[in-house]
Amino acid sequence: MNEVLIIAVISLGAIGVIAAIVLFFVARKFKVIEDPKIDVVEEKLPAANCGGCGFAGCRNFAEAVVSKAKKEGNLEGFNCPVGGNEVMGIIAEALGLEVEESEPQVAVVRCNGSYQHAPKKIKYEGPATCEFAHNLSSGESGCPYGCLGLGDCVRSCQFDAMYMDKETGLPVVIEENCVACGACVKACPRDIIELRNVGKKSRRIFVSCINEEKGGLAKKNCEVACIGCQKCFKVCPFDAITMNNNLAYIDYEKCKLCRKCVPECPTNAIWELNFPPRKEKSDKKPPLKDKEAREAEQKKPTEKASPGKIAKEKLDADKKDNKDIIN
Amino acid sequence: MKTFKSGGVHPAENKLSANVAIQPLQLSKRVFIPISQNLGAPSQPVVKKGDEVKVGQLIAKGEAFISAHVHSSVSGKVFKVDEVIDSSGYRRPAVIIDVKDDEWEESIDKSEELKKEISFSKDEIVKKINEMGIVGLGGATFPSHVKLMVPEGKKAEVLLINGVECEPYLTSDHRLMMEKAEEILIGTKILMKGLGVDKAVIGIENNKPDAIEHLAQLCQNYDGITVQALKVKYPQGGEKQLIKAVTGREVPSGKLPIEVGCVVNNVGTAFAVYEAVQKNKPLFERVVTVTGKNIHNPQNFLVRIGTPVSELIEAVGGLPEDTGKIVSGGPMMGKALISQDVPVVKGTSGILLFNEQESHRAPLKACIRCAKCIQVCPMGLEPVLLAQLSDHQKWDEVEKERVMDCIECGSCHYTCPSGRPLLDYIRLGKFRVGQIIRNRSKN
């Protein structure tokens, strides 16, 4: 009995010792020397692994940052959209470098084709993904450029910064939560969502339409479409507006937020966000109802609940709905 | 009775217009001819606004290898070269012509006389088919001349003529076989000569006994052509299914039928080839079935390409009141139209009107794992798995599961007791995997 025990102990012990020796040499031979700075940088990052920086995850971003810092001594072209300038500053400090502040950005939805403005002409019964619907047809409203309202962008958002508005059928960005990671921009099969600079006091002006059809055709499907009339283009004192394929585009870098173009637009396709109300009354065109509602939602937190909270509730309800559709 | 082995369904046939003779449809006032009506590269317009055109005049040139010419279907003045809505609702370039009289190009032989003798050589036949813009009229609109150019190292052994018409409701091929049988047989002979084969088989489903009898009788005068009756089963009209049913050969995954020595052409194509080669007539009209349970007099019309669908519906007495859906093609593979302004193109085999009740999908329920979709898949795929992987965006696994082999027949969705949109997800997978494959071959 004892003999068996002793043999077992000795043989196992011997295997252990031999394995330890082998492992010792293997570990020496295949040792990977990793810059300890990578760990330091990774620690500072938000660990969201959203991919907004263009790398697969925070670790890859940290590796790239450290190697760039080592090689060129600067952090040009690197930006963590989630952490923003604050985090980039901390990283630069940790690496003993200086960082240029980049303008913070936010996602904007460039379509206002709500149920009210672009009524449904056909009924879509297929699976609730924008990508399939986009490949299948021009959509329920008939606008081949407009939002399909099936929420690929909302599902792609990892920061609870988007929800589908049930009344308009359009996605809404919750600016507080948006980190400009660009996931929704990639998810949208029609390139409706764009990242734009937040701007002073988060005020922004943009054309809420990407329809490149001729005016009449665009207007047929949606009453708030850009019809390419060039009125805004002519009135802009800063050359911030360019016309391309019957579509106006406002360059956010050149735009000085003078708001001259907004009342010019005959279809109310140009949006102003987070501006105080105008002093003089423009009795020509009262702003559209649902546009106002959407602005208000984005603009100010109510006393009772913050927009984040409202949005969260909507989001949960939405998720539940989507689940119903999918299952 | 011969048929393909694995999978297949048998939907209600509803061939309402099977005994209605083909009638030419009255000319439209304005036609919208899309300049790209075929698979492959888009064609380029060669007319401009204000040009006078005749019936059969070339209006768009397809210069790439896989592309086809487009000819004017009417005579008159080009109103403009613009865009027109297609079946998906997107706008595609088109030539819009205001119709005036009906003046044909002089080179076209308008006589009804049967021209049996084939006086052209193999190369001349291929050239002629290319010039006349003939594409596969079964629905996929693959340019026909490309099919006749057998790649080096391959040998065509047998030509299959597809008279299956397995889609419910549609009867355009059936009527063509009844009324233009001789022409189809001569067209088949021409295709045989173009391919250099001495054997052709016309496959017809058993629900058209009159057509089988009629063609079998006429075949006796034509060497090498036989008629094969087939058991009624959808999707027997699919190229690969027809080859399996008639010859017992199986086209390998991702390969073309020529791999097993077969070339498949539709009866409509055979007729168009006859007209192109013997009568010098480009492809500018085709037979379109207009049908539906709500229509009192379903019809088979001979329609000029570019005629708006609304005129076809008008010709059968207007849109019935409770129409829920207008489908271009058959009920299984057809596409719901977004508007009545969509023009008839070379690939339009039928216009089908569904009533409100028929036009909605069954309510969506959870998958019960009954594997019926796997049983009916004619390509031996697992639709439920493909749809799930595609839903979860696992494109590499979707590709491994042979998604590109799917012929989009819709049998899986048709048979699913839970009404799951299997084909929709598989199409999404096909689209994405196709993109990935193209990118890979670029790099």
C-alpha cells in the first residue's frame, strides 16, 4: 500500500520538475516584451470597446497610440470619441506629450420624413432591418433616400444615445449620451446619419435631407425635402453652403451659425438646433409642429426627468417592441 | 414520371388564363424603356431627346461582354432620356418615347410565313442573337448570346428548353407553346446549331398535357428534339432543377450548367431567337399574363417593352376594388410593385393581382424546429440555419453554409408553419456575402 503511494508521489513529482524546467526555457525563449505604457494607456481609456476610434477595441487603440508616440513623438490623428479631449489629455500626459484638442462631434439624423411629412404609400411586412428593406425597395414613403425607420442605427448604438420616435418614425439622438463613435453612421444603409461638430453652445444648423432627386420628384414623396432651389446657397454670407446634385449641404466648419438660411428654405428642410427663439415673428412660415417637438426634446431637460431618463424608458419600450417583431 | 429529387413544393396551380389565346395589347401613348434590362453591365443610350425612332431601332448599346442591346418597341419621337421608376421603387435610366403610328424598321420581316431553313453559320447565329438584344425570358434576363459561347475546355452535350412554367398563375409560356410551337422548334434548332449540339429536350410539366401532346407531335419532323413530360413540382423551372429532372445530372455548387454539358433556355427565348434570326426582329415585345382571382377575364397579352403596367391592368377591366398587391412575375418569386407606373421589361412574365386578404403575410410566430424548410429546399440547404446566422450577421459562417447556392425560390418561406421570413434573411446574407466575395477578388 505504502509502496504504491511512494511511487505515485515520486513519479508525479518528477513529471512536475521536468515540466517546470521545460516551461522555464520555453518562457525564456518566447518571451514577449510589451511596453508597460500600453497598460497605463489602456487603464485611462473608457473600456467601451466601441470601435469608434477605428480600432477593434481599447487595447488595440492603446497599442497604436503607444507605438505612434514612440515612433513620431506625437498623437496626431488619434482620438477616443468616447473619452473626448479629457481622456486624450490624460493619455498625452501619461506619455509625456501634448495633444491637440479636437472638436467634439455628435451624430445628426439628416431626414425629417416623418409619418406626417412623408406619408406611407405602401406597407412593408418584411424583417425589421433597414439593410434588407433598403435592398428590397425605396421604402414605405417612396423616397429612395429617406429614413426607413426600422432602427438599425438604434440597435447599433452602445451608449443608449438613440431611440425611435414612435410618432414620427424617425430616430432621435440624445445628445448628452452621444459620444460620436460613428456606429450608427456605419449601420445606416442610406448614409443618413452624419457626425457634425457640436458647435458653440451645441448650436447647429444642417440640411435635414439627403435627397438628390430633382425638386418635383423629391417633393412628391416628402413635403420637407430639399428641392435644390439654391435659395440658402445664395443667401449664405460665408460660402458654407454647397450645392451638389440638387441638394444643399452646409459645411459645419465654415458655418458661422448666422441662421440666415433657415427662413429662406421654402420646404423647411434646414434645421436649427438649440438656438434661442427668434425675436421677430416670421408669420410667413410657422415652424412645423413635429420639428418643434423634436427640438424641444433634444434641447432642455425637464424638471421632473432628464432626457436621458425619458429616452431610457422609450428605449426599453422600443427594445421590447423590436423583440416582438423579431421573435 | 421524371422530376428532381430533393425538396420542392406544390402550391395551388391557379392557371386561370391557360385557355385564353394571346392577344396583342393596344399601343400605349408613351412608353418608358429602361436602358438596362438584363443581368450584367448596364447599356448606354444611343438616342437623344427629339430623335425620331422606328420600331426595332437600337436605342441602347450593351458593349460589355455580359450585356445586351435594347431596341425601341414603338415608333415616334424620343420625349426625353431620363429616369423611370423600376419594380423596387428606385429610379433607373430610361428612354421615354411618345408613340406615333407603328412604323417598323424595313429590315424586319413582318410576314406570318414560317421560315424553316436555317441559312446561317454558328458564329453568325451568335452574332445575330447579340445584335437583336435577346436575353433569357424566363425571368433572370441573362444575355442569350453569352450562353451560346461555350468556354474553352467545356463541351455542350444537350440543350434543354424550359417549358416547365412551374410558377402558379402564369401561362405565358404555355400559350406560346400552344400557338407558336413550330417557331419554338425552329428556334430550338437554331440554338442547337449555335451551340453545336445534336440533342435537345423540351421539359414540360404534366399539368399542360395539351402542350406536351402538341409539341411531341410536331417534334417528329425535327431531328434530335424530344419532349419530356415532368411531374408537377415547384421550382422545376429552375435551371439546376430542370437539369436534374431531365438528365439526372447535378450541377456542382457554384458552377454553371455547362459544367455538366447542359445549356438551358426558356421556350420564350427560343421563340425570340427564331424571330431574331429568321425574321430579323429584335426583342421588343413579349407575352405577359395578366391574372388574379379578382379579375373576370385573365388574359395573355403580347406587350411592347416599356408599356406601363397600368395599361395592362386597364385592358382587363381596371384595378379591382380590394386589390392589395400588384406582383410582377409569379406568386412565388415575383416582386410586389411599388407603383402602377412601372414599365414592362424583358423579364416581366406576368402581372398578378392579389386581393387584400391574399396579399398579407401570415402572422409571425416562433420557429418550432420542424425542419420543413430543410425538407423542401431544392438546393439541399438549411434555410433556418442560414436565416439565423444572417440575422446574427455571421457572414463567414453564412458563406460556409453555401448561401450563394440559394436560388431564391421561396419554398422555405412558403412552407414554414410559423411564417418566418426565411428567404428575406437569406437574401440579406447573399447580398452581404456577395459583397465580401467581390471585395476579396478585387484585393
